[in-house]
Amino acid sequence: MKFKSLLLAGSALLTGTAASAGGYQVTLAGQKNNGMGGVGVGLSLDQAAMFYNPGALAMVKDRGIHLGANGTFARNSFVAEGGNQQRELRNTVTTPFGLFAAFGPSEGKFRAGIGVYTPFGSKLQYADGWEGRTALTDIDLKSVFVQPTFSYAITDKLSVGAGVVVLALGSVNLQRDIPLPDSFGHIELDGKAETKLGYNVGVFFKPSDKLSVGLNYRSKIDAEVKNGDVTFTGINSPVFQPRFQEGTKFAATLPLIATTSIGIGIMPNENLTIGLDASLANWSAYKTLRFDFTKPVNGADFSESRREYEDALTFRLGAQYKLTSGLTVRAGGSYDESPVKDGFVTPETPDNDRLAGTLGASYSFGKFGVDLSGQYIGIKKRTQTQAELINNGTTDRIAGTYKTNVVVAGLGLNYTF
């Protein structure tokens, strides 16, 4: 019985079926952006610009507050290699949110603001008794980031900005079954992440009323869990109980990868805005996942599992059109490469290249506004064989075929002053 990936917690802090981006990224910050395929690096739509490109915030005309929330509904199925029974998730609803507020003189050159958002987090609950139960049964991940931001317009065409990114709250709960000779026990890891700092910087250039360009860089943060709780249940045999000691703690570190993005905004007329973004996510920083234990678990002081992620590109395209003085409609799409190589797919990240289509609308009345967005994300079917797992030395996961689709519905409220 091997415990070399004691929970396959491939994203122990922040993974799962992530909406809107590959790996364990989630980019559901601004509702207007969500309706436009997730573009935003080369645009200055509202206060959520501080997430996509802090440099664009100074070019947002209005001071204001944007509050948005999303409901993500994932349908995930799995068929084991050599089998024909389709397993599905028990529950897959998550609710990432974003709050962005920006202030500054109405005619001034700067904006200061703060953002609170959830860029990572997911929930997966596999079917009872599924074939991969000894790899993973449940994962519940939560995170809250806080980003104080300052943006300054050097000229009326060029602005820069920077934000301190604070991993203010992070938690993880991972569970799996333990195979015993005549039954199954259960193990649960539950921990909170240490507060960590990173940064988000950007440049925004608008040479004319019809064109804008943005460049954004989000730094890597190493998220750490220390003194997480390890709980064992259902291990009643006196032969095996000494191998799984109560009071065991765990520690793990996970890289929250850096991302470099470039965006272009095209405004053919005063009513139409088109955005194009391209991003490079430095997933190659994620090679292995290691858990260290304060007491031996089945005779081991640590467990280590290979990930070997690759850098991945994302391309986004979206547009909005102002139909009336109050009503704006939006549409867009995106293509996201998966960083997960063949033979390295894990149950907590059944990932592959993904295509997304989006729709959105806003209605404003006076200083108040309402934003709606919707996304459909299709993740390509992903099959890995036992032969691939053996060749890669990744037999700590299961062979079979995953298929995942995600629907995201978003609602935002705005107030300008």
C-alpha cells in the first residue's frame, strides 16, 4: 500500500475544476469582463481593472464600487480504463466573488483602490465508491485575496499601476479512502494557508480614442500550509492503527504561478469596444508536490508526487456594444491550453485544453448599474492509460477518461460617484 501522494492534493490549496482558466486558476473578477470572454488587460471598463491591469485603473473615468458574484456549476464524468460505468460528481457548485473600490480626485491623475477577490477555489465530491476513491473522494478549497492598488496617469495617454497582492485567507480540505485488507479506512487533511505577499503591476497606453494597449504581470506566490490537521477514521484493526497516528500534522507548499499578459482594445466607434488578450502562465514552476508529516504515516515521514506542469497560453476575444444610453450587451470567447501533460492527470485537476463562450449585459440608471454574465466552458475529454502512468512513474493516480463541462452565471452591482 503506497502513500507517496497521500492525497494527490495536486493543488492542495487551490485547485479543483477551476472555472475560466486552466490548471487551478480562476479569472472571474469583473462581470463586464466575464461577458467579454475574460478580456481586460488592454481595456479600462470599471474598477475591476485593478485585477486585469492596475495601470488601466487611472484611465477609468468614474470613481466607484463594483461588487460581483458567480455561481459555477460543473458536470464531471469519469469512466475507468477497461470499464463502462460512468461516475459523476455529487456536488460541484462554487461561488467566487469580487469587490473592487477606487477613489481619487475627479479631475486628478491618480486612482487608489482596493480589491477583494477569490482567484482560487473549488469543490469536488466524487461518487461514493468510485474507482479512484483511494486517490481522492472530496476536495474543498477556499481563498480570499486582498489587493491595495495605486494607479497614476503620467500623461493623458500613458498610465502605470501596481498592487500588493495579499493571500489573506486560504483553506483546504482533502479526503480519500485508505485500502485495507478487508475494508476501507478514510483520511482527511484540513489546513489553512499562511499569509503571503505578491504583486500585480501594469502599463496602459491609449494613443488614440480608437486604440489602447496594456501589459500586465502578476507575480508568483508560494502558498504554504503549516500544522494542518490529519484525521484518520474507519481504521479499526489493531494491526494497522499504529501506522496512522492521531495528532499527526502536515505541511505543504504550492506555487501560485506568475502570469504575463498583453491586451489590445479597439474602439471603431463610440458604441463598440473590442478586446483581445493573450497570457502566458508559468506553470513550469510546478514540478512536484510534497507533504511533510510530524509523525510517520504508514511508515513514511513525507509523501511526494510528480506534477511536471508545462507553461501554457490563453487567448481571449470579446466585444461590447452600447445599444442605448443605459443598455450594453457583450459576447466573447477564449481558448486555454492545459498545463497538465499526458499521464499526469489527477482526480482533483481533471484538466485539458478548454474552449469557452460568454454572453453579458449591463443596464445603468443614474449612478447605479447592474451587470449580468454567463459562460459555458467545455474541457476536452481527457484519457490516460495505465501504461502511461507506469512509464511516467505516476501510478499514484488512476487510469481512465474524464470529461468536464462548466457553466458560470454572474451578477454584478455598480455604484459611481
